Amino acid sequence: MRTFPLLLLVGCGLKHLLPGPPVVTGADRADYDAFQPSGAQYSDAAPSGPLVLPVQAWGLRYALDVVLETTHPDWIMHEYARIDLPATDAGPARGLWIAKDADTAFVQTITSDVPDIRSWLPEIPVPRHPGNLVVTDASAGDAVDLRFQYENPHGDAVDVHYAGPLPTKPSKPRNGNTMGHSQASLAALLDIHLYQPGGDASVSIGGEVQHIRKLFGLYPMKFLLAQTQGGFAIADFVEHDPAPTGQGFSLTRPGGAGDWPTQGEERWTDAPDGWVEREGPVTTLRYRFVGGELDRVEVEQAGIDFPVVRAVFQPALPDLRRRFTGEVHSRFVVDIAGQEGHGIGTTTARWEGDEAVLDLVPVEPSWFADRPMQTRVQATAAGPRVRIQRVPVPPPR
């Protein structure tokens, strides 16, 4: 990060908006990796049927990310992210671009010409807008020159041009602030690999030129990044047993009627070592169970040789298929893009009537702590239905 904008932001009293260090390191971080059973006192045996996924993990790595803020009355931020995908039997390596526009309520909508966009990365429950995103890339060497043209979710024609130097130096520190975006649906953490402020940017929406917003009237909000985003998400799905192959299980989202931004029919497979996974063309979700109790979750991305997200629960979360007495407490740590200790939090599990309940409460950093979630699991004729919702921040003790 350049010295001038850093000093400017700190001088303006906005140090809390800057990337921070890990919240847990060294031996304290390593303590989470020692497996420990939940300690739940179960009153019944483990039933047949699929293991319950008590949390929804997600993650995505952007090889390049143009971030702009304008003074448009309907939109706060415009983001243009490239996801690099490796060569497969279906085609050569490529960069997939998506546009993300955040409205005044900080709700981000993805625009892309990905086929069946509602089923693309269905574990990320943010609004989708099918559209023809045209990207003209005239970049050369260490200079970026990009133009984005598309129709935004309001039906307005958008034309964006950005030119500037590529980011080359790692951001220090790297634990990035989410700035309030997608707060209703995601408990998000960021790892900012590279950061380059400035550049030349122009934005036209509906044929009208937009002004780049300046922080305190001084600092233009335009950046070029490379970053990884991930954490936990709200969810609504039903698990079916068995899977079409007779192994693992199938998962349908959403699990009930109503408005939900994504949909999917997923096949989850299991292995003797306790891992349960859903393989995908972009991301693979992997959950490790020991005796039916969730120990850790990983998100892998095609072409990346390390998990883009890893969450470890210590002790493990109880098996939510089985009744137990009282409350069972745990803590967790989340690593992003191989960087350990970006976020920590606690969980509390219990039974309320016929539902198993799990409260997931992020604790640090501050932009993670304001997004607690609650999981409710109910047995249905089709299989376990899992609903995960955002809940209010608990009062301080």
C-alpha cells in the first residue's frame, strides 16, 4: 500500500477501514488444529441418512479486481473481477469476468453472461443478473487497460474504462475490511494479495457521466486489487439420501418455496477418511466429519494449489442429527488464501423442540463480528432441511 493514501486515511480517522493483521497467530492459531470431540451428551444413536452440513462455507479468489465508487444516487460501488480458470477437457485456460454493483443498502448484484447464472456458485446467496458483459482488454506489460460494457440490474447501459499500473507489491497487512457489503447474506473475510490505488477511470451509467467519489472530498475511491473473499453464508437447502450413485447424498437449494437468489441440484460424495465434498467447475466444498461431528471446512478453487478458505472448529461441532442435552460450545478460526487467522468466533449448539439449532457468532475482526448467523435443522420426509439466517448482533456480556 502506498504511503500517501495510508497516511491520509489514518489522518482522517479511518484506520478501522484499512486492512489489518491476522487476529490470531503462532501457537494460539495452532491450538485450533488439535482435534477434540464436541463433548455432546447424546441421547440416541446416529441415524442412517446424510450427515448434516451445519454451516455454509464459501470462497472465491480474484486474480484481478477493479473497484470504483461513484456518486450515482442508486449505486455505491462498482466492481469488476476476473476469475482465472485452468484448462480442462472442455476448453483452454481462461479468465472469467463478473460485474458486481452495490446499491445504497450495500447489496451486491452479480452481472455476467455465465449460462444459468442462478446455479453458478449456488452457495453464494447474492442476487444475480443475467447479462452480456463485454470486456475489452488492451492491457500490455505491466499496464492495465480495460473497458466494461453491460446492462446493469436497473436496465441502464454501463460503460466503464480503467487504465493504470498492475499491482505488483503484496499488501501489508492483508486482512481486508468488507466495508459493509452483502451484510445480510455473508459473514465475509478478505485477503488482499495485491493493492494499487489510483489509475485513470471513467464511468457512464444510462448515458450520463458519473463522478468518482472522493473520500472527505480528497481521496478518489478507485483501486486495482488481487484478493480472495470467503467465510460463511446464509443458506436454505434439503439433503436427500441416497445420492443417485448410491453414495453420499444429494442436496437441493433452496429447500422450500419463496424468493431465493440461487438454485442448485448438487451431488455430495463421501470418503472413508471422513471428508464429504461437492466438486464444482470453479469451487469445491469439502467438510471433514469425525464420528458425525464437523471438524473443519475447506473451499478449493480450480487452479489454486491451496484452500482459498479453511475454517476449523475446536472442539468439533456436535452431530445435529442426534439429540443431546444442554448447550455445546465451540470456537472457530478462519484462514483465507493460505493466510492463517483472519477471523475467529464461537458457536453454541442446542435443541429447541424438534429443531437442532446452531448459533455462529464471529468475534474478530470488527467487520466480521457484525454478521452472526443461526442454523436450524429440521427433519422432513425428503431429508434434513437446513436453514441459515442472519440474526442480530448479541449484546455485550
